[in-house]
Amino acid sequence: GERYFIGRSKPHLARWYPMHPIFKAVLKALGGQGEGRVFSRWDHPDTISHMVKEALRGFGLGHVHLHHLRHTFATLLLSAGEGMKVIGSLLGHTDPRATEIYAHVTGDLERSAIRKIKAGPVEL
């Protein structure tokens, strides 16, 4: 499908999330299944984290942690004009303040915001 399920220790927080086509392709390349548990041969989520970390090191990005990718994800969505409520939902946040920690305002966003102010000619 075009979505994936994240279970939580608190069942009311478990939900289905939309899946980006590239993420789906990566899962398939890693041997993920189409139905049920994505990786039935790996018993613990840390296994996937270790695989990602190894791949990052292979690309010369050993200083990057998997958790950094959540910040990048949120910042890219914010830069693309997505609202904080949607970003927070995709990150699985129940508290909007948590999303503010993840979605970083970039210099490009600041410059774009300033250009939105329309002012007439000014004599100095």
C-alpha cells in the first residue's frame, strides 16, 4: 500500500501514516514485505536503525544520526510551505510544541517571508 502502520505502547497513539514512494522503494530494496510486518526477520526496530547508520557511514555521513533525519524531514516540509499541524501529525506529535523543535526556520524561509511585505515607493 501507500501507507504504513506505527504501533505504540499507548494504543490510541497508534496509526497509519502515508508513505512516500521513495521510502517504499527503500523498504522493498531492504527486503520489506508488502503485507503485515515490513521486516519479519528482524525482531527489533534497532536493527533497522543500525542498518541506516551503517549506510550513512558508507556515504561519509557517519556524523549524522537517524534522529537528525526527523529534523530534516520537518524542515523540508516547512520549507515547502507545509503547515505545522500537518508536519506534527506526520511526525506523530500530540503536542504542537514538539513540532516547533523539529521544524527549523531556514534563512531562505526568512528571506521569503520578508519579500512578502508589499510597500510602495519610499522617499528617503
